[in-house]
Amino acid sequence: MSEFDKKVYMVVQNIPCGYVMNYGMVAELAGYRTRSRQVGRALHNNPDPEHIPCHRVVMKDGSLTPAFVFGGENEQRNRLEKEGVTFKGDKVDMQKHLVQINRFIK
């Protein structure tokens, strides 16, 4: 596993239940601000989805991943809804559920 992947997984493990981040935020917090697409690749290869909640990472506008790898298209939404995340149509209510990045920066 690469150093990049380890940092991405560490960030994602710290997203609280009921909240989401977008790919760019994860990349920035991992120390790789311009590598949001690679965050998607790392999450696609998630070695431990039970402890690395990649379903909490969404597109910048709140859209879900088109083909969520761990159980099909609807699984990401199902997992988020079980955690209390609400939606406006087919997108996460980002005003309500987006983690504030300053929570992670000390």
C-alpha cells in the first residue's frame, strides 16, 4: 500500500458517522491537494471497508459515486441514510452533512 493510500484511508477513517467529505477535501487533508481523482482510485481499492467508510466520500455537489463498488449503485445511499444523512433529491444535503475541514486542522 502506498503512502498516499495510507494517508487517504486515515482521513476517511476520521469522517464522523452522519457526515460526508468530497474527494477534494480528502486529498487536501491527506496532503495531496491536487490529487482528488487518485482519492477515488484509492477508495475503489479500499482494503477494509468495514473500518474505512469510503461511502462517506461524495462528489463536490453531493452526488453519489455512479457505481459504488461495495454493493452496487444504491448501496452508498443506503449506508448514508442508515447513518442519518439526508438528501435533496439524489444529492446529499451538503449544508447539513458536509464535515467542516477546520475540524481536522489543528
